[in-house]
Amino acid sequence: MFPPDPKKSASDPKPARQPAKTMPDVESGHASPVAVPVPWTPPAEPAAPTALSAAPSMGTLLQAVRRRWLMMVALGLLGAAFAVGVVWFLLPGQYTTHALLHVSSRPTRGGYESEADFINFQRSQAALLKSYKVLSAAVKNPEVAELAEVRAHPDPVKWLDKRLVTDFNQGPELLHVALPGDNPEDLAVVLNEVCRVYLQEHNAEDQGRVDSRIKQLQTNQRTWMETLRDKRQKLRTREEELGLDDPQTLTMRQQAAVRQLAAAQDQRLRLQLDLKKTEAELAAHQAQLKAPARLPVPSVAIEEELKQDPAAKKILERQAQVEQEIQQIEAIASRFAVEEDLKRPRAELATLKRSLDELRRKERPAIEARLRARALEFLKDNALKLEFMAQSLREQEKALTGEITHLEAQVETYRTALRAPGKLPSDVEALREEVAQGELVLKKIGDELGTLQAEYPVAPRVKLREAAAPPLSRDFNRQIKLAGAAGVGTFGLVVLGVVLLEFRNRRVYAADDVVSGLGINLVGTLPALPPHTRRALPAAGTGRDRYWQSVMTESVDVIRTMLLHAAQHDRLRVVMVTSAVGGEGKTSLASHLAASLARAWRKTLLLDCDLRNPAAHQQFDLPLEPGLCDVLRGDVEFDDAIRPTPVSRLWLMPAGKWDSHALQALAQEGVGTFFERLKKQYDFIIIDACPVLPVADSLLVGQHADAVLFSIMRDVSRMPAVYAAHHRLATLGIRMLGAVVIGEKADAYGSNHPYLGQPAG
């Protein structure tokens, strides 16, 4: 193990190395009090990010479905099959007997009902068939009461009310009645008795209603006949006393003349409105014709007219070509050369715009003159049409005025004739109105009474069309429907349960989840690669494999650039790569980042500190031992554990064979001396550390690192675990450089991008 460092003093400038008032428990993540001489105030607890408490949205649920669709379908189908089987065996099929009743759409008293009235009649009859009066009368029949199907139920009326099914599915006038059960013979008897009692009650009620109506109409007819006879006699006597003629013919003629007069007046009013509208439009046109210089010329019309000019058309075509050339240069030129390449086309574009403005200024007066001339011609044509239309409307109004005058005189003549030789006495007018009203009422009573008497006795509106017969086979429709509903419901519940459980995991789906959801800085992203292309060493393969290896290299180089930029300002040399849990791509990220730094002419050491599950040596086909564990135990020398890799300027110290002594050595102060020696020999040290949450190794190693790079695997890493691991490291004062999202979708890099091809040679 490492001995204590005699050179280490209390004046170490790094505040993270000083004793603190509270130190985290690396296994549980909680702080435990430790007596120390230097007072220390723990940092404020940061607020939990919104990504850990956000409610499920349609997007997050769809992502959960995408990740677990196979599990959802499999479990859903299994659950649906189980539910279908349970319902199928617990609810066996039953016998169902059917009866059919004909419900006429024509009322009993003749005539026709509206559609709404007939629908209400259908509903009322379906309810009356299942009424307590009908059902109780049916089960009280001794032949029905002794049936085994009826005696099997304590309350036969309640059983019938629950099991009887009525509908009009077979037609608007066909009332279908069904009764399911276990005894086919008894079911037919019971349903036929229910239909018989219902028809008897309905027909008796209908017949009684018609008889009562006939008696009422006969009484009313006699009363009105006597009243009308008396009034006619009084009117006849009074007219004889006054010597009046029958005014019926004059009244009809007067009414016809009044209707014609109203129609003519309405037509004249419409003509007057049309005439005013036409005269207003004509006045507006004439005002514009008097001041042609004030006619507005729209800028759009001027531009359209200018485009027809050959010189302008040529300039516009060349301007479009130059703008397209500028867009192409901006799309393909590099960042440093784009301004130089754009000078010539931009200068030409400015010249073309000035030429077009000069041509527009020069040609504008002529164009405005042409457009005003066209507008004047159009106004003159419209003015002539409006003047002709106004003249025609005046002539029609004059003709209608003469006709109205004639009709008014005719109406007044009829009115005078009706009242000649003077005005009728008020009692005569009242008697005439009473007689006319009485005749109308008596006619209606006679028509209705004649119809009812002609149809007596009343034909039943509801008739039995088909009686119930014992069913020959069981009906499985209800069983199939219930089993299907149970299957669909169970499938939906299973799918919903799996989706909600997957949503609770809150896995990282995109880089935005890390930045916006967790508030962690994003250093870069790596593509999702096939397993055989993930190694740090380029391997021979197909052109597609080499392409993806190039994509990986370019993506890691972006992260390297970010790291080098940070190192220039903050002197970062020891970078620890870790993750929340295992299987999140930290070893691949550390290996590729170390190789990228070596390619950038930085002397780099890849240190495998994942002692419990080492994998960095496999990336370079190097042996596991001797390694860091052997150095920690003191079994080998420092330099004997470091091996060169096939990548130039890159060395690897594998993990070695770990045991409890090696793990205990990580907590000793001598580890700091170990890292100081490494810094003297290498420009950068990339540490492949173990995951943060399972064990405390990363918390110990991270205190000797300048910064930490967090590896996050898309669709694998869980945001609560990432946040917990990030919080543990931040609690120790370890600087977080940021996160790298591994497994970015391939289309984000462009499969045919020209910059990702292989270099020449």
C-alpha cells in the first residue's frame, strides 16, 4: 500500500483536500458529522430539476412505448389471453328465445305522426313491455309460475326486468324482444306470456281511449249544432231587417286585391333600393373621371408592369442567379474562406440592385401613365353600364307606381261596396264572424268523428309478428362480447402499466433531457454504433464500418476540443470519466477520448480505475496484469505497470487483479503522490473510473481529478440515477466538466455528409 506522503502539509492550496465539517457517506450518499478543528458550512441543497418531477406527456409516453413495445405486446397478449379464458369459462353461453312485435308508424285515429313523435312512441312501448304491471301479470299465470326457469329465481319480476332485452335494430316498426336463460322450453313460454299480457293491456287501453274520444266528439257536435242554429237564425233576422246582401263574393275579391297591392309595393321598394345603390356607384365613377390625375396607382401593379420590361427582366434573372450563387458558397465554403469568396457576388448583387432601382425610377412615370389610362377606360365602361342600368330601374319604378295606384283604387272600391249604403252595424259583423267560426269548428268535429267511426273497432297499433319458439342451440354472442371486452381491457391495462412503469424510470432520450431536464452541461454526443465498431483501435472491416468509425472519431474530437479549451484556462490535466451505474459506455468514452488526445500530439495516459470490473485493456488487446492494483499493493514498480498502446503517444495502466487491500489503498493519502508523479510524465491523464452509485471508488478517485466527465447512455441511463451521482460528486466539491450522451440517433450526423468521408491515402 502507499505510505503516507511526508511532503503533504496543511497548507495544500486545494480547498477540496481540507477536512470538512461533514463528509459524505460514500455508500448511502448521506452526510455524517465528524469532529474537525476547521469549521465548514455545507453547500445549500440544490433544488431538484424539473425532469425528475415532471408529469407524463404524450411525447414521454410514446418514448416509453418505443423502448418497451415488445414487452408490452407480449405481456398484453398473455394477460388478454388469460382474461378471455377466465371470462369464457366463468360465463358459459346461454339459450336465447326471440319474439317480434310490429309497431305501426300510423296512429290509431288515422293520420301520421312526426318522426320525433314516433321515436317517443317506440321508447314508451319498449318501456311499457318491461313495466311492473305487465311482468307481474305474466308471472302470476299458473302455467308460468310453475316453470323451473321461473322458480329458480326468488324474484321473477326482477329477473325478467333485468334479462329482457328490447330494441328496434331489425327495423323502425319491428320491436325485437329477447330473453336469455338455461331452459329453452320454459323461456319460450315465459316470453310468449309477457308479449300476450302486453298486447292485451295495450289494445285495451287504446280501444278505451278511442271510445272515450268518440263520446266526447258526439257531445261536442250536438252542442255546436244547436249553438250554430241559433246564431244563424239571429243573423238572418237581423239582415232582413237591414236589407243587406251576402258580402262573401265581395270579400274574396277585396282580399285578392289587397294581396296584389302588397306584392306590387314590395317589388317597388326593392327597385328603389337597387336604384339608389346604382346611382351611388355611378356618382363615384363620375367623380373619379373628373380628376384622372388623382387615380391611385398601386405599387404592386407598378412592379408587375416593370417586370414585363425586357431590361428589368434581364436584371431580375441575373439577380436570381447571383443570389443562388451566394447561397451555394455559404453552404459549401469553410468558415474562414466564405467572406473572401462572397465579395465578388455580393458586389455584383449590389450593382444589379442599383441598376434595377435606376430603371424603376426612370420608367415609373411612363408606367403610371399607362396604368392610369387603363383605369380610366375601365371607369368609363363601368359608368356607361351603370347609367343604362339606372335608366332601366327608373322606368320599372314608374310602371310599378302606376300599377300600385290602380290597385289602391280597386281595393277602396271593394271596401266601399262592402259597406254600402253605409257602415254595417257592429252586431251584424259580430254575428257573421261567430257563424263562420262555428261552421269551421263543426266541420273539424265532424271530420274527426267520421274518421273514428269509419275505423271502429280500432285496429291494434301493435301486433304480434313472430311468437317465441324454444331455441335449438346456445347463444355465444354475449360470451364472445364479454370475453373480447375483457381481453381488450386487460391488454390496455397491461400496456398502460408497462408504460407508466417505464416512464417512472425516466430514461434519457435525447441530449436536451440532460441540459434542460437535469441542468448538466453538455460537452458532446457520440453516435450509436454497432458493437464491433466501438473499440478505440480502428479495425479492418467493410466500408460501412470504416464510415461509422470515422463518425465516432469526429464526435470524440469535438469533445477533445472542448476539453483542450477548458484546460487552457483552468489547467485541467487529470480527467475522470465515470457514470451513474454500469453499462453506460464510460470505458468506451474514456478510451476514445484518450486516443483522440494522443492524436492531437498530447502525451496521454489512460488509467483504468474501474478495479472491480476492468475493461480498458480489452479496447487495446493488452493484458490485465500487472496494473494499478499491483502498484497500490506495492507488488510492482510504478513504471512496470504502464504499457504502450498501438496508438502513438498513448499509454495504458490497466486495472490489474483487485482485492480488498488494493481498494483500501485508494483511501490513503499516498494516492495523491501517485497522481503527482503521473502529472510530471504525461500531458493528460484520463481515468476510467467505476460507476458512482454502486461503490465509493469513484468518490475517492474523483478527489484527485481536476474534473469529471459524465457518460450517459441514451435509452439506458435513468435521470434520477444520473442526478444522484452528479449530486454526490458535487457534494465532495469535485468539478463537473459536463456530460457526454452516447447513442445519439444516426440521422443527427447525416449518413451522406461529405465531411465524414475517409481521408485520401
